[in-house]
Amino acid sequence: MRSSNRNRNIERRAEYLQADQCVPPPSDDGSMDRIWFIKDGCGLACVFVTWMLVFYAEFVVVFVMLIPGQHLMYSIINGIIFNALAFLALASHSRAMLTDPGAVPKGNATKEFIESLQLKPGQVVYKCPKCCSIKPERAHHCSVCKRCIRKMDHHCPWVNNCVGENNQKYFVLFTMYISLISLHALTMVCFHFLYCFEEEWLKCSSFSPPSTVILLILLCFEGLLFLIFTAVMFGTQVHSICSDETGIEQLKKEERRWAKKTRWMNLKAVFGHPFSVEWLSPFATPDQGKVDPYQYVV
């Protein structure tokens, strides 16, 4: 904790605000159209595992439980619900992974930019010595993304990205939909076990009884593990949004300098103005309405 405070104090010192040491970022007219993607081996492995586990659950639910089932309406209704939730979960995961979480322009600690702030005597600005950028209020540096991220909550390897100002909605939706399909899968596993015990095992699945039992037990273990993990993560994210305090700010116990808002306003700042069904859609980019401009000067 002392080391982090010392580094933060160092960023306040005038000799670290010498703009001549920073090179302006290269201008690229098509940079805004590029997809945000983090090339991290660990993160890519976690993304691959996440998608494979969802596809495994899809396989067991559809080909082991629903298709061999004798009740057509039961299979159709549960198949539609499960596939819709799985699609929304993977879509939310993709948006959380490929959306810029709120990266501060790299290398903007130039002489021209600092002069444009029109600093007055006694005023200071934060400079990140790692990415050579002027950090706005509530921005933190991510060692994996190698950028300063606005309202950074944490870096999540499961989405191979930081969770920040611009993609927190998609991360919350991802945890919510994964917890829902996990709960749905566990419920169907319980009903399928009861069905197989009442009927002959050869009639309740197109696979052999030992294979069916192993596949269902693995799905049950996966669903229970995912349900606990994502439900807890979903709860912590909603609490963080309502309290308007990121995970890093809570961990470092940083002094609150920003205006306090109601929980409803904090939710709308993340999911969009006004409240609508688009809050639940990973394809709708949230309209944050009138947001407070970020302060570079303290």
C-alpha cells in the first residue's frame, strides 16, 4: 500500500510533467474504426475455455437431454430458452472483449496538451510514467492492456480485457446470462435424472447409460461452478455500479472527489438513458446522456 501511494505521489511532482519526454501518438485516420483486441496469451486461453464450456453445455442440453426426450413441447420450449440465453451470453462476452473499455489516448502528455490545460499556480495533473499519458480523474493503468483505463474496475482474463467505463454493461450482461443458463441447465439435469430413473435408461438418451451419466455429472459440476462464480461477480458489479465506486477504488480506498449520485442515476450512466429493454441487449450501445466531463487538473 505504501508503494502504491508513493507511486501516485511521484506522478504529482513537477519534474515528471516534462512534456518533451513524451512523443505524440501517431495520427491514424482509421484508428477509430479498428476493433479493440488485447493480444494476451493467458486471456486468449481463458476466452477459448469459456466458449468451449458453453458449447459443451449446448451439446449436452440439446443432444443428450432435449432431442431424445419424449415430450416435444418440453424440448422445444427449453431448447429455445437455453439457446437464446447462450447466444446472448456469447454476444455479451464478445462485446465485452472487443469494446474499448475507455482507454486514455496514449502519449498525450505533450507540451501542447499540457499548455492547453492552462494550469494555474498550485494546480497539478497526473501523468502515467508507463504509457506517457495525462490521466483524467478515476483512471488507472492496466499492466496487461498497457493503457490507462477510465473508471477501470479490474482486468478480467475471462473476457481478455479490462472492465471499464465503456464495456461494463456488456460484462454485467455476460455474468447475468451465464448465471441464467447455468441455473437453467442445472434444472434440466435434475428433471432428466428423475425422468431416466422412472423410465429405462436406454429410452431417455441416445447415448449409453454410463456415457449419459458422465456427461450429465460433468454438466452439473460445470453449471454449479459457473452459477456460483458468475452470480457473485454479477452481484459485486451491480453493487459497484450503484455505489459509483470501482473495484480498484474500493481496494485502494481512494478518496472520493467525484459528485455523489443516486443509485438509479448510476445505473443509467452504465446501461444508458433512459431505461428500456435495450438495457438487456448486448447489441445496444448505451447512451450515457449528460455525463460529467473528466477532469485532468486537480
